[in-house]
Amino acid sequence: MDTSQVGRIPILDVSPSLPGSPWLPKAFVGEVIPFEATIFREGHDAIGAALVLTSPVGAVTRVPLRLRAPGTDRWWAHAQLTEPGNYTFAIEAYGDDVETWLHTADIKVAAGIDIDLVFLMGQQLFDRGSQDSARPKAERAILTKLASTMADAQLAPNERLAAAHDHPCSLP
């Protein structure tokens, strides 16, 4: 393994691939292809991952990868090929700040510890995401509403936390 290419969030054992072969993996139009990779990071922060599939005409599709099983580092997604020609793909991985915050918030709210601080952090997190002009307008509106909900001390902590769980998003 060439460790010069391993970053803070390593992505290893990517498939489909034919290591050591001069031939590229092949598929038919309409075929559903499984994509997989081993992805992990040091520490306790959550990660997210996505398949970035580029069609022969340059159309880019992002497909979220899911963890194959809890406690493993194997991520996967399926994608269907819709055009003939050579596709390219990449696997992206990133620290998932929302999932990390949700995990912490679930624990602290249930224990009644640092609740004001937890929701201040949530408000700041969702505010930051709502300011990202690269995000679709509808997504920014959801993040703005979530930030407002996190700041609303009139709501019970469980209600505020439920709102964050009801609108899953990631902020890579």
C-alpha cells in the first residue's frame, strides 16, 4: 500500500476495481453497480462518505454511502449506469459534524448535562450550514429553521433534539 496517499480519513480497498490489471471494470447500461470502500478515522467524531459518479458526458451524480454494518469500517452504495461509455468515480469522505453533534446531544440531553451549551453548539452548527451559498436554497431554509429551533429555550430539550433528528443533513 502506498501510504503517501493516505490522509486523515483513509479510503482503502475501493471497489469495483481490478488491481494489477490493465482492464477497467465493465458493466452494461441499466446495470446496478455496487461501490464499496473501507473508510475510517482516528478519534470519536463521526464520518460521512459519498460516491461521486461522472458519466461519459460529464454529468456528476453524488450518492451517499452507508455503513455496511454498525461497528465496521466498510461503506457502500449502489448506482445505476444510464448511458453507454466510460464512467469515472471517486469516493469522498469527510468529518460529519452534524452526526457528531447529534451523538453528543443525545447523550447529554438524556443525562441532563450541559443542555444550554449543547443547543448553542447546535444552533451555531446549523447557522454555519445555512450561510453556505453552495447549498440549495431549500436546504439552507431547513438549516435556518433548525438553528432557530435549537435557540428556542421555550421548547423542551427533547423537542429541539427531535427536530434535529427529523431533518437529517450533513455538513461536510
